[in-house]
Amino acid sequence: MTASAKALAEAGLRVARFEFDYMAARRTSASRKPPPRADRLTPEYIAAVDALDVKGPLIIGGKSMGGRVASMVADELYASRRIAGLLCLGYPFHPPDKPGQLRTEHLAGLETPALIVQGTRDVFGTRQEVSTYALSKAIEVLWLEDGDHDLKPRKSVSGFSAADHLKTLGEAVSSWANRIVR
């Protein structure tokens, strides 16, 4: 997230970050409990948005679970004109090795303009898998060649570096954000 936030900032976007309580607890505890269900994190996410007290266009989003939770609250916030869009980095379309357990039902009817940035070999949803999903026309997907769930490519295989993908991420998100806030 630090590298992605830096790339977005370098592309001219203001970035605010927060950490879910369960993630913060993982850093201070020897045990690594599984995350809570995504729907139980929505109040925490909305509280973080409220704490921003933003004036002007706001795009919410997150990485992996953060993006999933953001996608679950996006339409409510968009309908009330509190946000302009949704950005998801490495969306967890399904658990690894469980492509039948889709987390996409709410994405079919999403009305919020959205950009999902996904690596083509992300174990939570590859390009081939995602191409078969019923996703809203409000969703655009930016594929980063040979990227994993953290959007990083295998340098020796793809010819791309993590820095290349971060630059592409920043430029694409900046362009998309400018388009949707007009």
C-alpha cells in the first residue's frame, strides 16, 4: 500500500489511508486470526470516510479486503453525493483456489464509477476468470501484465518491473479520476 499510495500521490492525487482494527491487531499479536466478514467492516470503513470531512470530489477504495468493503458501501455514498468514484487495487473476486466462491454479486449492479486494478495472475481473480463475471458497466478494469495480488510482476518473465506497474497505476488512476469528476 505504501508504494501504491506514493505512486498515486506522485500522479497528483491526494491520498488518505487508514488501517482496519483487525489488521492493526495483527501487528501487535503473535496470533494471526482470519479477518472478520467483510460486511462487519463496513461501519469502520464509513467512520473512516466520515473522519476525512472532505470538501470536493472524493474517491474511496482500498487494497484487497479494503477495496471489497469500499465496494460494498460505494453505492450508498455515491447516491448521497458523498463520493465520486471507487478504486480497488487487487480486488478479491474469490478466495485463492476457490473460484466458485465468488464475491461479485453486488458488483453486477454497481452504479458508482469504479476502476479495479488487477494483476493478470492474481490468485484472487485472473483475467480469464474475471472476463466471465457479470460486472456493472460502471466498472473499468485495468490489467497489469503478469501482476500478482500486490500487482507485482515477475521481472524475469514479463519484462516489467514493480516500478513500471506503479507508474502505470498512477497515470491510469489520475486519468480515470479526472474523467469521472468532470
